[in-house]
Amino acid sequence: MSELLLNSQHGHLSASQRIPAIARPFVSERAAKTLDLVEKFVEEECLPHDEVYIRQIGETTQQRFSSHPSVIEDLKKKAKELGLWNMFLPKAHFKEGAGFSNLEYGLMAEYLGKSRTASEATNCAAPDTGNMEVLAKYGNDAQKKRWLEPLLAGRIRSGFLMTEPQVASSDATNIEMTIKRDGDSYVLNGSKWWSSGIGDPRCEIYIVLGKTDPNNSDKYKQQSVILVPHNTPGITIHRMLSVFGYDDAPHGHGHVTFTNVRVPASNMVLGEGDGFKIIQGRLGPGRIHHAMRSIGAAEKALEWFLARINDERKKPFGEMLNKHGIMLDRVARSRIEIDAARLAVLNAAITIDESDAKGALKEIAEVKVLVPQVNLDVIDRAIQAYGGAGVSQETPLAAMYSNGRTMRIVDGPDEVHLLQLGKNENKRGPAHKKRLEAQKRKGEELCRKYGIEPKDPLYLGRSTGEGKSKL
Ligand SMILES: Cc1cc2nc3c(=O)[nH]c(=O)nc-3n(C[C@H](O)[C@H](O)[C@H](O)COP(=O)(O)OP(=O)(O)OC[C@H]3O[C@@H](n4cnc5c(N)ncnc54)[C@H](O)[C@@H]3O)c2cc1C
């Protein structure tokens, strides 16, 4: 067995052997085998190639945003040969994918999340995954032929353009980009930023959210989604945004303006006014993918943490870090939190499989909030164990922290999910109040039956005067 797969004191425990018991009945034999292949591919191929990828991107901004690391194409070829391709498209809704459920893909995505290259190598990288789902679910035949086919084949990449610099975009009803019908065309004007992926020279298609009917009294019918080829005249990429100084090249996050950008009317996805529905449909499963990849990142951080506290060369105050109790406490907390978070994600995936993303709103929101925080806490502990090296380029931890931090903002900030969850949870409030009152009345009746005078400690002294002097 290759040293590249060592993961326990017993050697290697395969990914399928480590599927949590609660999820095992939902995983087919084929998916379990594929999961093991994914693990092997990530650990033996992708992780060692990550360094090559980073070096091939280059140094200068010009190089970084015009490069296409050849190592990615080599990895894509290997992944295809192994049958590790497009695993993200759930079998219940799409014939174009590899035929796995959300749960099965979720287990695989955890491994993809450990590596810089694995998601793209298997054609399971965001934002393409969500964009392919939009095209597969809502695109017409011509749109699928022109854009979905090359995306599924990994020949091109795509961007999803919703967020705008001048408005609070976590509320999509605020979006201001205009999409106006003009004969056989639509004309787009406005500004977008955080347009991930548009730095990549292979990014050929933008899926753009704008307003076709800004005065519609139903604010959820004002928006539409339209397909815009990257080379359409009037599009200007002004700059690439960085995340804590990381440019995420060659992929990048662009700040773009559209000035009288004209596309054929046939580029409209579904119909005018369907934009909100489309973006809602896009975000559900994507959040699970992010969450599972974040679990993988947290596992990787814990592995780096364990490696550091078992490094014989580093002995602060005469002892290796694994002899310092506080470190073992942090390892234990990380283990507990990752395992608990994973169960929450798998539960969300099973719930989606059994209904759809709409039927799993609560579970999706739970993991959208929980997992990034767990990931950040675990990475933070690992960083601390490495001291100065932890915040430097010497380990992947600093970059992982930067990426992990964005997960509390992308696809809707924590607060939006918490508010929604809190509101829905609170709907149960009146029922609980009634139930507790009924239980109390019954308790009082029972007290009387047993010859005991009932008391309500909250109202002591109010009705009877009793207790007043005791307070
Ligand atoms: C790395 C990265 C990649 C991204 N990729 C893409 C992409 O590919 N395409 C795209 O369109 N967008 C992308 N985004 C943008 C992202 O989706 C938005 O940043 C996010 O939706 C928040 O919108 P906003 O930045 O306009 O913040 P705002 O909407 O202005 O919100 C700012 C803050 O207000 C608070 N807030 C918001 N709502 C509430 C509430 N209801 N209650 C209390 N507080 C609240 C939160 O603290 C929130 O962080 C990306 C962002 C990052 C960082």
C-alpha cells in the first residue's frame, strides 16, 4: 500500500470504510467503489500535483490571469479514464451526470475539498457545477447544445454574475442590471463584481441575473437570467478582486461593466420574470457541495495539525506539542466538531435526495451556517500549532483560512440563513406556549387530586399574597 494513502495507525482505512453508519444504507456499491477511487485519485494524484499547479500559474498578474496550467489537463485526462467525471449532477433530476445521489456525491466532494486541483480535474468545480445545473434544468435544447455540452466535456468554463457593487446583493431583489428587449435582442446595462471564474481564459459564458421588469409589483418577478458570451461587445473587465490578498488566479473574481451589451433574445433562460426562481433552484445543492468540500478542508487542516504536534524537531519547553494537554484538547474538539458537522451535511443531502432542495431548506441553511464556522475553527487551531509558519506560505493553512472565511459570505451571508431559520423555528413558538400551558394546567389538576395546593413560582404572591413575605 502506498504511503500516500496512510491515514491511521492501522495503515489505510478506505473512504468507503469510513462512511458514517447513519449514511451507509443510502450508498450504492458502485458509489462506494467510486468514493474509494476518488480518495485514491485525490491523495495520490491531485494533492501531490497541487504544488505544480500553483507554480505553473506563474508570478506576474499578467501571467497569472492568462495561464492555463497544463497539469490540470493531465489530471482531467486521468480522471476521465478513471470514470471520475461530472459526479455532481444528481441522478434523480439529470440524465447528463454520472448517476449518483446528492449524498453519494457529497461524500466524494469531501475528498475533492482537500485539493486545489481535484474539483476542476473531475469537472466538479464551482461555479461551473451550479451553472451546468441551471442549463440542464432550465435551458432549452439549443442552449444546452451550445453551452452545456462543452461545459460537461470540460472544454470551457463559465461565470455566474449576480452580485453588484452598488447594492446589498445578498437580497437579490436589489439587483439593478437592466435587461431591455429591443427587437430580436436584449440589451444589458449595469455593473457586476465578485464574478468568480471570469479571469480564466477558458471562461466563455456568463450566466447573468438582471431586471427585465423593474416595476413589476411582485418583486420576485422583476428578474431574469440571460446567457452572455464572454466576447460580446460592451463588456469590460476592470479588475480582479482579491481575498485577503489572494488573487485566486487564473480563476479570479472580476469587477465588470456591461454597456449596451446586446445578445439574441433566444439567450433568455426560461422566460422573462423567471430569474428569481432560477437562482433559488441553483443555490440549494451548491451549498451542500461547498459544505462537503469545507468538511474535507477541515479534515486536511486536522491532518496538518496532527503532523505538527508529532514533529520530533519542534519541542517548545522541552516537550513535543502532543505532550501539551491543550493541544490534545484542541485535536479532540476538532474531531468532535468535524464529525458532527459531517453528519449534518449528510443529513441535508439525504433530505434533498428524498424530496428536493426546497424540501430541505432547513437542513441546507443549518449546514450553510454550521460548516464554515467549524472549518474556520479547525484551521485556526492548526495555524496556531504551526506558530509563524501557520500564517505564512509554508503551509496551505493560510490560503485555506482565506478561502474558508469567504464561505460565511458567498451564497448568502450567515445572517440571511440565520434569520430565515430563526423565523421558521419561531413559527413553532405559539404551539409550544400552548402545550406548556396545557401541561401546567394538567399538573395543577393532578396536584389537587393528590391533595396538594398547586403553586406557580412565577406568580408567587400575585394572586394569593402567599410567598410575598418570603421574597
Ligand atoms: C470569494 C467570493 C466569491 C464570490 N463569487 C460570486 C460569484 O461567482 N457570483 C456572484 O454573483 N457573487 C459572488 N460572490 C458575492 C457573494 O455572493 C456576495 O458577496 C454575498 O451574497 C453578499 O452580498 P454583498 O457582498 O452585496 O453583501 P451585502 O448584501 O451588502 O451584505 C453585507 C452584510 O450585511 C449583513 N446582512 C445581510 N443581510 C442581512 C440580514 N438579513 N440580517 C442581518 N444582517 C444582514 C451581513 O453581515 C452581510 O455580510 C462572491 C463573494 C466572494 C467573497
